[in-house]
Amino acid sequence: MCGIAGYLGTRSASPILLDCLKQLEYRGYDSAGVGLQLADGIQITRSVDRLSGLEAKLGRLNGQGSAARVGIGHTRWATHGRPSELNAHPQSSLDGKVVVVHNGIFENFLELRAELSAYGLSPISQTDTECFPLLVSMLMREGMDFGQAFAAAVRRMRGNYSVLCLHAEHPDRMLLARSGPTLGVGFGVGEYFVASDAAPLLPHTREVAFLEDGDVAELNLDGLTVLDRNAAVVERASVHIDWELGAVELNGYRHFMHKEIFEQPEALARTLEAHLDGDVVALGLSELEGSFRDLEHIAIVACGTSWHAGLVGKFLIEQLARVPVDVDYASEFRYRSPIVSNRTLALAITQSGETADTIAALRDAKQCGARTLAICNVVGAQIARLAEATLFTRAGPEIGVASTKAFTTELALLALLALHIGRVRGTMTAELGAELVRGLRALPAQIEHVHGLEDAIEQLAGARQATTNALYLGRGSLYPIALEGALKLKEISYIHAEGYPAGELEHGPMALIDPALQVVALMPRDEHRERTLSNLKQAAARGAKIVAFVSEGERGLDGVAEAILELPLTHPSLAPILYAVPLQLFAYHVARLRGCDVDRPRNLAKSVTVE
């Protein structure tokens, strides 16, 4: 949920850390700070005015930190203690010698606070993080050296976390540990970069090694030394990150969300090309191929937008592969004693690969004997090491907190997975398979057509920016897109919005309808069209103000909907991918016109690494 960064090399660390933190701000923006290794100690600078405030503070130090060639930085999403300079990172020992930045959570921090207080090292902040540098300091007082104390402190911590640590008396050394959230080390020429995401490393290097769970490492000018959870020296091979540098820059767009909405045709095309060979779906799931024919059940676990993708996946898999599918909020999966076996495929969907609840749910399913598969957008993510196999989307870096291109590429992979399992099990015709592949290949161009409707969508948004409540309606596999559209509106514009199956309108939501309620309807030309049309006529008769997204050529809503937007005709099974895009644009423009911080909505972070 937080972003951490580090630099060790021959250049000034301060501007490099600031640039890295700007790329990580989507992970948390309650406060930010840096710790710079100077000749006379570690200079800590923190601010609650986001990165602009931190940058201004560093500028007022008259270049005192420019000599630092080693430093660590942090952008915070508060979990323990309100946003304040006292609670901002870096956190330090009481003597200021041990300095730490931390992503994640220390679950046993109350126990540690009590122990440290009894020792005479009482924490002064409200954070769980402060326990770590205090514990390292205590262990060094008891005779351990810096490296030993760091490793011992790591062993004492419980929870999901990654940590960077400096010591004032040990210059040119940075200690690292990972137990959950991603931590990558980028290799330059005589310099090293560390970050909790690959994106901030791209301007400096494409060669990145990711630490694994349980690793404790030291970084110095001689290189990276890694000890695994058994304290054995291991080498973590670097991987080449092929994301385009422009993917983490605005390139003339007003917001990253806006840019990422418009990157969807290219992202979808990359994802499809990576997994299609002509009409053949080539997923590279050799670890799982033998289990697909005998599957009795698929359990999808996910959170937020990825959960909505899972709901669409349920429709696709049950239709094409004829396997029963459950879709659970990952945070609830463990609490209902789910029935899984070795003929269950547990499928985890997570854009970041770090979502704590999703990781925990997949781990529980695996322990119960289920086969495991993940869909993820981030190379080196924790989920990819836990699952037997991983399908990577090719969305590229997604900086905006509200997911757009990661969502539609997840949907594309779910469609490919359903196609593949259906072919293995012989539950679908060759003609249907070929038709769906053609439909998938057509989607990038169709989404570009939707982008051409932006002016009309912006006008719709302008007329509705003052609304306080919205109801999104869809049937079948468009119901999850109604949920997703409502989520997009609420998370970036702060307007209350709910998604409902259109058939449930008369079972409660109809009571809410009045001229002040905005109704957003999804009505493609499919088997549900007539019933959805009937629902909308009933709503209109009671004064509902309806915006309808329909297939091109639709005329049945004349006189029913206030505004009608026609979308290209696509295969009904693939309509969720197409219909998600105008809802993203609608939410974006409503939020922009309301003056909201589109890329960094209040109280939200891109990657949720705590349960």
C-alpha cells in the first residue's frame, strides 16, 4: 500500500529518489519522506503535503543533501496512525542511527512496543514501523553487528512487509528484506536502484532482480548479496523489463487514468498476441494441462475490480467449459469453509500480485489440495511464486488507482482461458471457438471506435456531474460491468453509485427512483435485450433519468432514455470488455469536472498489501 525506493551509487541520491517516489505515489499519498546518508549522519526529511511538499522542503535545505550518494524514500498510505510528519517514513531509532522505510504491516507491533518500552526504547510515533529500527538498535546494544541485528529483527516480525534500512555508522550499506510485497533491485553501471514496483526503475535500468519471500539482502558498491530464509547465500537472477518508458509518463494526457483508458487497444492487442497463435489459444499452462479435463469446480478469488472480472469469468467458463464456478471476495473466502479438492482449480485474479487477501485465499486453497492459477499484471509479483502457473496480462504499468486497462486485459485472459478449457473438455464447437477468437481480435479496433465517442461521453458527464446517487443496471455478464461502472464512479468522483442486475429493479431499487436518481443502463443486442428494455420502461414511467449504452442501430429506447450512446456490435460473450470502456470514460469526466483528484482518489491506494 506504500511505495518504497532506494538508491546506492555515485550520483546524488535525492533527485533520483524523488523521481522514483513520483512513480510510486499511486501506492500511497498521505505523506512522503526520504533519508539521505551524509558524512555526519542520516538526514531525514518528511512532509504531509505529498511529494510537492517534500520536494520543496528538500530544496530549502540549500543542497545539504546533494552530497548523499545513498538514500531511501517512502510514500505512505496510512495504516497505523493518522497522516502526520511524526508518523511519516522514514522512521528511525531514538538516536537517529537506524533508519527504515517499510511497505506492509507488522502484525505483532503491539507486543514489540511493549517489549521495547520495557527495555527503555519507547516508540514516539503511532506506527508499527518504528518498532523495527528500535528493535535493531536494541539488538546492536546487546552485541550484534548491524547485519546480524537486521536479520534478527526480520525474524521477529510477523506479517506482510518489505523493508529498506540504513545505519548512520555503516555508510554505503543498505539492508533489505521481503516477506510478501514486491521488492526489486535494479542494476545500473556502478549504481543500484530499489523499489516496490518495476515502473520507477525504468528510466534507470531494465535489468531487475526481485527478492523472494524470506530473503534478507545487503546492497553495497560491490553488488547485491542475498540470503534466503535458511540463511544460505543465493543468487536472484535479473529479468529484463520490456515496458516502454513512456508507459510511466503522461505524454500530454491530463491524467494517468485518461492515458490508460486510451492505451487499452494496444494493451489488449499485446495480451491477445501473447496467447493466440492463429485460432489456437496458447496459454503455456503445461503445469495444469492434465487437470483441465477432470475439473469438477473452479474457485475464483479476487478483490475490487478484479472480483468483477471474476464474475464475468464465471459466465464465460460455465458457458464454454461447462465447469461450475464460484466467485468469492478473497477477504471472505476463508471464512465460509469452502469445499475444494484436487479437482478444484483455484484462480486468483490480482492486478498487482500483492493483494494480501487474495494471496491468503489462494494459499488456503492450495493447502486444501486445489490446483492453483493466477492472473496478474506485474512480473515478479508474490502471487506468481505462490501459484503453480500464472497468466500475465500485457497491460503495462497502470499508475491511476482506478483500474482500467488492467481490468480489460484480465477479461481478455479469462475469455482465452474459458476458450482453452472448453476446447480441452470438448464442450464447445469449433465454429463457436473460431467466432470468439475473431471477436477478440476485433476488440482493439472497436475500443478505438468507443474512444471516438469521448466528446459525447464528456457532454453526458457534464450534464450529470451534480448528481448525488446513481444506479447502474445490466443483465447476464453485463451485470458485473454495471458493478464495475458504479465502482469507477464512486471511487474517483465520490458519488454514491450501486450496480444491480436489471431483473432485480422491482425487488427494492425501484423505491429509490425519482428525477434526482441517475440510471445508467447497459443494453447490448443479446438474448436479454427485451427483458432489459421492459425494466427500463418501468423505470422511465416512474421518472427515472436514464443514460443507455446500447448496440449500434438500437431504436427501442427512443422516448425512454434521456441519452443513448451506440457502441459497436460485438459477440455477446465479449460485450463486457467493450462496455467497460465508455463507463470508464464517463466516470473519468464526471470526476474531472467535479475537480476530484482522478489518479489519487482520497483514502485509496493502488495495491492493498494488508488484510
